[in-house]
Amino acid sequence: MKRLIYFFAFIASYASLSAQPLPTGNPKDFKVKTCLHSIGYAGVWRGQATLTVDEFLVKAKELGYDGVMLMAKRPHLSPLDYDKEARARLKKRIADLGLTLVGLAGYSDFTTGLDKVGIPHTEIQAAYIGQVAELAADLGTDIVRIFTGYDRPGVPYDRQYALVVEGIRMAALQAQKYGVTLAVQNHHDVALHHDEMYWLMKDIDMPNVKVGWDAWSPNLEGLTQEEIKASIYKLKPYIIQTIGADYVPMQRYRYDNQLTNYLPEPPAMRATQMGKGIIDYDTFFGTLKEIGYQGYLIYEMCEVLEGGGSIQNLDYTAKEFLKFVERFK
């Protein structure tokens, strides 16, 4: 009898994993729902002010955001620092403020440690994501954002790709226990391009693994407007999340004394207010609207920011995002 109960409970939770808000295909179903990522107030970047989790929640509410995404690592929301009682208090605090916890931001790199085969790095990564999934469920959200893996020079591509598939599958099995879906962001080297991400989704083939598709990577890859639109339409069956950020290139040169000249180096990217940078959000958000995207428009300040990292400039920049997305209503 117990086995039957466990079996039906598993089936029910497994089926619920496919009930994520996928695009409907109808532009009328698109709604501008805004979310602020706590990384912008975590002091990660040079000169950036730091708020506690509670201070950040109050800030997001004061700024006028609908929801929040919390960084699942120190100094914000590490699973190591929040026991069951602390999680219950935080869940209540978010509800009392009238905010939606849109998801947690997990930090994974499934190709790490390829040069140290004796250490189970892939299992460690999956175990961490499983802990974050449990934390998410305790806090009342069912989405955890994850990354794939950075390219390791000298290691065959197929070996790295296969390790990402294996690692995400292991992490997804852990997340299934808590009814959590993993949103794979196009951030790390593996599956950065939409064709590769599409293959990755097909190869993983699990109902609780979807895509968090962002605009800035395709733009920095040099994709055209048509290619950016095509990326969204191709990944339409999987997109449940997107994180926005705008950037300006800082041109760099290196002096060569043998030539008495300056040689170009790859530009460094600096964050700026939405609409002031080089990322084509009119095309990207416009296409999300076309496909009836159902998720939140999440904003992050995830680089050294134009104007500095003071609370005043962070707040100003976060407000500019709210103004920018008004055009898509």
C-alpha cells in the first residue's frame, strides 16, 4: 500500500513539472510582469553597494517591482545559512510585502574539475542545485535558474557537452523531488547559441528542464535582428524565463612599442540603463510578446555600472528598467 501511495505521489509531482508557464503563441496572453534580481544589490561588482536580503526585498517593493529573484549564494541566500525556521520567516516576509518570489538564481558549472578526475565535481554541482531546489520549494517558488559549463581548453567538445547533459540530468532528478523546474540560462560557453541550446534540451529530454533565454548573449555574439527572432521562435517550446541587462562596450587598445602604435583588444562590457546600450530589446521583448511569453521580465545589474554602484544609482537604474518595459504593454 505504501508503495502505491509513493508511486501516485511521484506521478502527481512529475506531471506538475510540465505545467510551467510556457509561451501560448498568442500575443494577447503576454503581460509585462517585472522582477528584480538581488545580485544588483549584493556588492558583487567593484564599487557596488550591498543590501541584506530583507533590505533588498523592501527596496524591490519600494521601487515598484512585482517580484524578486534571489541569489542562491552568499551574501544573500545560501542553503547553508537558512534552516527550516529561517525559510518560513523569509517566505512570510515576502508574502507580507506583497511580492512574488519568481525564482532562485543557482550558480553551476558542470564542466569544472575536468582536470581532477578523482573528485566528483559533477555530483557536487548536482547536489548543490538539489539543495537550492529544496530551498526554493520551502520558500514557495518552483523555478531555479542554472548555468551549463565553461569551455575547458584542451578538452574535447563532445566530452564537455556530454558532461553538461549528465550533470543537468542529475540536478533535474534532485529538483523533481521538490516539484522544481530548472531554467537553463544562455550564460556559459556550452549551449550559448540557440541551435546548441535546442540540441541540449532535446538531449536532456526532461519535463522539469526548460530555458531561461536572454537577449544580451545573442547580441554580443553578433546575431542579426532576424537571427534573434529566430532564436526565440526555435526555443519557444522551452522558454520560461528571461533576464534583461543592457551594456555598452568599452574599447581597449594595447601599445606595441616595436610598431609605435596601438593594437585593438576585445572590448570590455559595462552595464548601463536599459535602452542606452547596444542590446536590441525592442526586437527581443517584442518577439517574446509575439509568442505569448508567460514569464517575468527579470532585471539584473550584473557588471560595473555606468554612474557607479551607489544605492542612488542602483535605484535610478532599476527604475529605468520599469520605464523601459512600459512600451511593451
